[in-house]
Amino acid sequence: MGRKRKGDFAVGGEDFLFEEESGGEERTEAMERAKKTLEEAFEQIDARQIDKQLIAERLKRAVVADRGQQPFARIAGCLGDKTFKLMQTLRSDHRCHQLTGCLLHESALYTADKSGRVIRWTVNSDGLFKKQHVFRAPGAVCAMAVVGTALFCGLTSGKLYAVDTKTHQTNGIDQTSGHRMAITGMAITNDMLYTVSADRTVKQWAIDQQAYLDTLFGHQDEVMGVCAVPGDQTRLVSVGSRDRSLRLWKVDEESQLVFRLPEADPSGSLDAVAVVSTGDDSFVVATGSDSGSISLWSLGRKRPIATFAHAHSASISFLYAVKSSDLVISGSNGDGFVRFWQVDGKSITCVQELAVPGCIVAGVMEKTTDGYILILAVSSEPRLGRWDTDKSLKPSILVFKLE
């Protein structure tokens, strides 16, 4: 016992005294307690797990960079405070022929029409598109895809037309095993080109050899659209019009998953499709129907996880998912609006609309050094038909900038 000092106390006649300790002893005990605390903390940390997490994150960033993908961004929620400003209208060069498509590839714009004309536009010093070259396909163009310098066009005859965009030389493709009816859509996965057709089939082509490889069967009606799954070179999705089905093709496994609209759904056909990233390498699929509804699908359910009825008052002709974002754009055969949707993986919400008269046959929205640009191909009749033609409208390519 040490001497009694201030702070000591007595209970029941017995003295309780605080022991005097030197400064060195106090520091030693404090260091021991700190050491014990750190040892307990380190015991709870799995160093190997940390290494795995760090490596996985580095690999994920490397894969994204290698694929040329953009980091996932939630941009749909920001559209409410922004507007789309019309920057340019490209009209006269298609000589009033009905437009069927448009796409962007390496800052060049390609537009196509029912006369078989495909125009390549490049950006001039003023930041505006200027016509560079006109390719002439041997028939009406219904779908397009560009890989490197190779431009592929799907024709109403069912033939696949290919041309080099630099040398302007036509590349001969063996059409013996080609489609028997109009090619309605195209998708690119790595070194493969996939085409879908009104003949109810999906065909696989080797891009380097520009040769036919295989045919995928399953749809019971015209196949109206196809999309590749981002980050996966062996899977794609397609919609089959009046068979009311969405199909996920696992090409490497030679299998398919079939998803169908419920019988109570008033839609008669599925006419448009887009694959929407939801972050962390996951995705959902959006489909558009002739009733104007948009549905969301996931791999975990055979029925839609969400449906926005009457998203448009006319049949949906165009769906586009902005790369690596939660934004989907839709257009129809003549209700006068392009609508922008936020997709969170379980629901779909309209965040903005843009008044655009005419049939929206194609479109693209991409991020440039100056921000996002939106390009729409607007026609006076549907892409795959000549009904409900509005002769007061002239086919146009509209270029907007998001401000």
C-alpha cells in the first residue's frame, strides 16, 4: 500500500488507496494496452481477402479500359435540369428517301435510307457533320454495323452487303447460307457479327473472314431486333415480334433462354430491344411493343419485372440504351415524342421527353469531349414498311446537344 492521498476512500472502515506509479510504468502499461488492441484488430483482418479485393478491382479497371468501355454513370436523374438543343439538321443529301438507320463509329456518322444510299459524315472544324462519302448498296438498307473499316449493311432482300470505308472496295460475301427475307437487325460481339431477319432466324458471321458460320433457330415469327450483352462476347438477346418472346442466346453453350409476355398483356408483338447496364457487370433488358409499352426483364424471371404501359401512344419503333449508364431512350411510329427513361434494375421512370414529329427509326446518344450528343433518324413512315406515311414530313437526321 502507498501513502493515502487525495482521492482515496474508505468503506466499512477499510481504507482503499490508489497506488502511486511512476511515469515510466504508466507509459509501459499504455504501450502494452495499445499493442494488445492492435493485435486484436489485425487478427480480425484477412490479409488474403484484402489482396483479392485489390486485385479484383485492378482487373476490373483493366478490363474496362481494354474493352474501351466507360465507367458506369447514373446520368438519367440529371436530365430533368438539362435541355436538348438542336445543333444541326441533315436532310437534303438523302434526296427525300425514307431513312432507315444511323450509327456513330469513331466520330464518324453513318446514315442509311431505303434507296440503298449510306452516307458517311465526319466532323469539321466547326464541330458540325459534313458529308464525306456516299456508299450505294444494291437494295434498301434495313440495318447497319461498322467494325474497324468494314461497313456491313443488311438489305430487304436478305443479303449482307460489306464495303471497306477507306478503300471503298466491296467485299464479296457468300450468300448461299444467307437470309431468305429482310435483315432487320445487327449486333457485334468481339469478332462475330450477328444478323436477324424476317425469316425467323439469327445468323452468325465471322468478321475477319466475312463468312457465314451458323444459324440459330427458335423464334416463331419475324425477329425484329438483336443486341449484344455488354462485357460478354458469347451472349446476345433478340425479340421475335408476334411470337411475343425475348430470347437470350448462349452461343458458346448452343442454348437459349426464352422469356414471354404474360397472356394478360395486351401487346401483340415485341418490336424493339435494348440491353441496359445496371453496374457491377449486371444488366436488364428493355423491350418495346406495338401497344406502346416498355417492359424490363431480368435473367431470374420468365416474366417482366416491370412494365410501363402506354409509354407511347403508338407502336415503339426505337429503343436505345446509353452505354454504361442507367438511361434508355425510346421513340415510336409517330406519336411525336422521344422519351428518356431511368432504369434502376427493378423499375423504369420517365425523366424527360423531347417533341420530335415523325417516325423515329433509329438513334444514338454518346459522350464526346464537349458532352453528350443525341442523333435521331426521323422518317415519315416506319423503317420496315410504307404504311401511315405522313407526306408533310421530310426525312431528317437531327443532331442535338445536351446542355
